[in-house]
Amino acid sequence: MIVDDVHPAWLPEAAFRAIGLRRVRVDGDGPLVETVRAELVGAGATLAEPADLVLALTGSLGEEGFAITRREGVTVVRAGGQAGLLYGFFEVVRMGEAAFTGEWAQRRYAPAMRRRMLDHWDNVDVHPVMGQVERGYAGGSLFWHNGVPRDLARVRSYARLLASVGINAVAINNVNVHRTEAHLLTDRLGEVAAVAAAMRPYGIRVHLSVSFAAPVTLGGLATADPLDGKVRDWWAGTTCEVYETIPDFGGYVVKADSEGQPGPFGYGRSHVDGANMLAGALAPFGGVVHWRAFVYNHRQDWRDRSTDRARAAYETFAPLDGQFRDNVVLQVKHGPMDFQAREPVSPVIAAMPATSVAVELQVTQEYTGQQRHACYLGPMWSEVLRFPLAGEADVATLADELVGVSNVGADPFWTGHPLAQSNLYAFGRLAWDPAADPLRILDEWIDLTFGPAVDRAALHEILDDSWQVYESYTAPLGVGWMVSPGHHYGPDVDGYEYSPWGTYHFADRDGIGVDRTRATGTGFAGQYPQPWSQVFESLDRCPDELLLFFHHVPYGHVLRSGSTVIQHIYDTHIAGAERAVAMRAAWERLAGQVAPDLDERVRERLDEQVRSAAQWRDQINTYFLRKSGVPDTEGRHIYG
Ligand code: BDP
């Protein structure tokens, strides 16, 4: 076990107590099997007979699957591959004493998604605007400090945490590839190799974000045109060197033609041309390219239906289905806009049946309180993954992979807000099993992190519906945005209203919302398969929580809940801010049950959440009182 100065997260020594008391046997060889042996010894277990716990490489359970059974007083974990054995070991950790109690028939486990990946938006240098980690709320980068690599002990501990929840891939640098970071592909490749070496014992493959313009900026060529022979040769040669240095390198992540990043459009080529060219360079080595679908015009004005940002990804990619090489994975954000607290599921996920699709979630809380607000995202992700987007097929079935933007940094608690560790945990667990109940996952996390004696009810009271609480005091009914431009923290109702980013609420004195219907609006609703196209199109059938995403309505419009839009805004914002106060009070009940430094950190964050929620309430309610002129039916004081 690795001991360093950071919080052990969900793997404190106590979590290994049951295993530490046992005699164990490990059958099999290989580097990950060695990791399992080292873990067992580190936990205090003895490698001796007769064993209480046997972990064996055998059978045909796939590379990552495993089975656990207990008969005649012996717990047996069987796995087909080394990674499966490692995951089986961590399952025994999660089970605790229950793994060694009673007798039970075989239980089989296998991941639903073949790749369960975290993307870091880390920079090597401290970027003048975005800082060390773009949208990072957990201190500096895990990998670099002031432009140079950090000590890798931390990275190894991180890999261990990730493996314990089944994550098997990490992209280590920002999708916006700045000048210094571009060099990770070539002359700074040694730094990538060092990170890969630290993560390898835990079965995690390292991927790299690359710039589409690299042949020009790094290779000195005159063009990065994907159909140019010299460009193709450059990528082939460069990729070959990458694999000579890192034989198990995962592949490239590419943000192209998006928010200022270069891409194939710059050369009059399509995204198939661009992605397939990189895929061709990676294919001989078994690598993949994660090609992001986050492509839209961020310098637009709202002229007509064609400029709706929500439509952009589908318009660019749906016509290309079936044309990508096998080792291209189209990486699609879960919603059509950009990680708002509430969005409909992206229709692109159903539009690419002949393409590998990764659904991208944002574990880092850019738009959900920036790890200053407690906001457990498991329920949101579960809703996304279980959404029956195409007939019987839900999003988890349509997706081949799950990718999350990491919320981890150099912070001693890993995630800034210690309770945000639950999001990292839930991401891994849901990627493994998207049908898992997010509140059970939370319970598991509480148990491992805080031990069985903690006041679980208090933690559940704070976290269970914290996503809905956050939603209730921020932008209403799916309309999104209303955050301060640039850093995206705190309210600014019109901050993005008159800007070129395609992010509007269209509130005026009569009503609010974006008309995305086919009948009178942008037509975005028409990108969905049935029945969703009709459901979203219909004012009566559209779910309340997405109403303003799809419709522009008067303030007096009556929701399915029976309330009017304006009254809903007042009620939810007042109730949401009250809930933030109640969350803080619930934490008080944990006094003395958690470590003082963690307690202090959480208190400081909850104070800020209470302040910020009140600010949101006051600004949103005042804004809509002034715009609409409609008073609160309860006669409550609305600030301003
Ligand atoms: C947005 C972030 C921006 C990222 C972008 C992306 O504000 O910093 O670069 O997503 O996903 O949410 O590429």
C-alpha cells in the first residue's frame, strides 16, 4: 500500500481490515498479479496455506471480468485476465467482512463498457487564463508543477484509486493543446512515459490530447491537411516513436475545429478525413483516436434556426456515420450544449449506430458548483445512462465507452471539496455498471470512506438529492447558463445572453425559453428519434425540467406540476437556498466523527454554498420579478 500525505479517499487502511486478517493464495503471474500480491501483503494478509482467500487466473471470464464464490470457508476470486483479478481483489475490499461470511454460489462481474476513461484537462505550464488545470477546482495538476513533472508517487496512488473502481484509461493533458503541451507528443514524450509507468501496475493505459496542427507546429511542415502525404507520413512516424517509447500507449484525444482548436475544416476536409488519418497512424499498434463531437460555431449571432448551437454536433456528425475507421471513437458530450446542470440527452448518441461512441460526462464541476458546492452527480449520470433514447436501447447500451473529465488535482483531498470524491467514485462504478443504483453507490462510498460508525443518514441528507438542490437554485427548467461568463461560477442571468456563444434564455417581459420545436423554432427537437422528437416538440408532453430548453413560454404558462413558470422559479429558488442551509446543519451532526482537517474543509465549502445559493436565489428571483412584473403568490419578500 502506498502511504503519502494525501487523504486516502475511499481506500483508508480500515477498508482493508477484513482482508488483512486472512491467509491468502494468488495463482498466476504477471505485473498486475504482482500488484494484487503487493496489495494483499500491504493490507497485512499472509501468503500462506490453508488459504481463506484464493485469487486465481483461470477460466474464460474475459480480460476484465471475474467471479467470486465462497464454499467450505474459502472465498475464491477467479478471473480470465490480470485486470479482472485486480478488479476482483477490489471487489473483495468493498465487501469487507461479508466476503468472508456464509457460503454463496458464484457471482459474476464484468464491465458494461470496454473503456472507462478519465480525461484530464491539465496543462504543463500555468496557463494565463485557465491556470494549471482548465476548469480544475482541486489545486494544481497531478502530473506537472510549474512546467516540470511532479513526483510520481501521487500518480501511482491515483492510479490505485482509479483501478479500485475499474477505470482503465486516462488522458493526461488538456483537450485545448497549448504550445508547451503539444511537445508531449515528441520531445517531452519521456514525461508521458513516466506517467504511463506509474499507472501501468494498476492496469491503466495512458492517452494523450494532441493538436491537429502538430505537423506544422512540431513537424515544420507547411500544412496539416489530412490528405497530404507528408502529413500522413509525419503522423505515422511520430506515432511509431510514441509506441517505441510506450508500447501500451492508448491513443490520441482530439478536439478539432472547436473553440479555436485547429481541425480538418481549415483545409476543406471533413472530420472523417481528419479522424481516419490519425486512426490510420494508430491502427498498427492497436491504438485508438477519441475524436470529440463538441464542434460548433462559437462566434455566431442568433440569426435563424440554423444557428442553434444545440443542433451543431448532430449536423456535423450524423451524416458521417459508418465512415469512420474501427479505431475511431466519437466522443460525445452527454447533452447537446455543454455540461449544464440539466440538459436533454444528446441526439448524436442515437445517430451513430455504425460508429463507436463514447459518452462524455463532466466529473469536474464546472457548471455544478465548482467543487465549492456539494453536488453528487451520480443521479444525473444514472438518468442519462438509463435514458431510453432509441426504442429499447438506453444511452448506456448505445455507448461503447464512458469518458469523464476528471475532478482531481494536487489538493490533499484530491478533489477540493472532500465530498466531491463521491463523484469520482460514482463515475467509475457507473461506467462499470450503468444500471447500478446511484444512491447505493453513494452508500458504498460513504461506508468505505468514513467507516461503518459514521452518521450515514446525515451524509445521505446532504448528498442524495444535492444535484436537484443545485439545479433548484440555479438556472430554471433546463434553460441553462445564467453563470458568470469566463469562470462560470455564480449567477449572471444575462452574462451569456448577448454574446456569440450560442447560449441564450430569451427572457423578455412576456416569457422565457428557447423555442427548439420544428413547428416554430430551431427544429432541434427533430433530431431525436421517436417518441422523443414528439415528446419534446409538444408543450404538453415535454417534461417540466426541460421545458425551457425546448419551448419559449409566457411566465403564466402552467407546468405539468400545476405551478406557473414564474411561481416555480420563485418557489424552487427559495426552497433550494433553504436546503443549502439544511445541508450545512446536517454536517454539524457529524462533528467528532470525521478527521478535523476534512471537517474544516467541508465546513468552509458549505458556508460558501449557503452564501452562493442565497445569491443565486436573490439574483434569479429579482431578475424575473422585474422582467415579468408578476408578484409571488405567497407574498414573500423577493430581494431587490
Ligand atoms: C467547456 C469548457 C472549456 C472546455 C470545453 C471542452 O468551458 O473550458 O475546453 O468545454 O469540452 O465546458 O472542450
